Amino acid sequence: MSLYSLIIAVYNRPKEIEELLASLEVVTFKDFEVIVVEDGSEWDCETICNQYAQKNKLTYLKKQNTGQGFSRNEGSKLAKGDYLIFFDSDCLIPPTYFEEIEEKRLHSDLVFWGGPDKAHESFTVLQRAISFSMTSFLTTGGIRGNKNHAGNWQPRSFNMGIKKTLFEQVGGFHQTNLGEDIELSTRLF
């Protein structure tokens, strides 16, 4: 059994999921499984997932489109880990991501967390502009990309972790699109 179950809902993003899975190849902590839930995509990523499944503990589930919230719920049913981590399919994971979580988990009662969002140095000008619009103090008050100004910040599903028993206790995601992560965070708090 893995300590962490990474759940990734994907819709029409085979290139992005390939970049995410490649970033997981170089993380230094390896006690995790990956569950990719294909949410009714026209351009699926099954071939890409099969390539990575040979190297990692990866499960691929293809289902009808119900939206990311309910797809994450389906992935959580397959999870064997003690902790669920939800990533968006276009995330890139830093090599020491899990060490930072482990440091907190081993020294506190970590049951629910989220992390900042920032542009990767490889991003195009358009991708950087989108990132700026999502993390700027002009739009979100800077809280999405700045841990020093978190205030009443709520973990978001692009990078959200939760103890599996707590996720099950609150019944997972109740909404499927647009704000499903904020709704879950509110119930968890």
C-alpha cells in the first residue's frame, strides 16, 4: 500500500498529463500511487498512461463525462493510500514536493493542505499571462500563489491533499465543476 494516492481528473489534455507524469518520474520520494481518471475525453490519454504504468503504480480509469469533482470522487474509491492528493492535469510537480509534505506530516497532525500555484520557467508567454491572472494580487489578492498572504485561503484542487478518512467522512466532492474545491474546503474547515 502507498502512503499517498495521487488523483488526477483529466479532460482532453493528453499533452499536459504526459508532462505531469514526467515530472513525477523525478520526484525523490516514491511512496505513492497515481490514479488518472479520464472524464469522457474525446482526446484520451490512455496510451500515455499505459507507458507510465509500466514504470509506476498507475491506474487508469476511463468513464463518462461528469466533471472533475465527481471524477475525483471515482478516483478516490480506487485509492489505497492513507492520504489523497488531487492534482490538475496541467500541474508540474517539483522534485522535493513530497519531502515538504512529509516534514509537516511527521511533525504535526496534518489532515488537509494545499499549496501555491506559480508559473514554471518553461511556460510560454501565454501560459505566464494566464498564471499571472490566477495568482496576481490584482485578481485573487495574491493568495493563490503566495503562502505569506494566505489569510482565509482555502486549499484548491490543483494541489490539494487530505487524509482519506476525512475525505470519506465529509462525502468527497458534492459539486462537479466551478468551485467544487472551495465548497469542499468550506465543509472541511
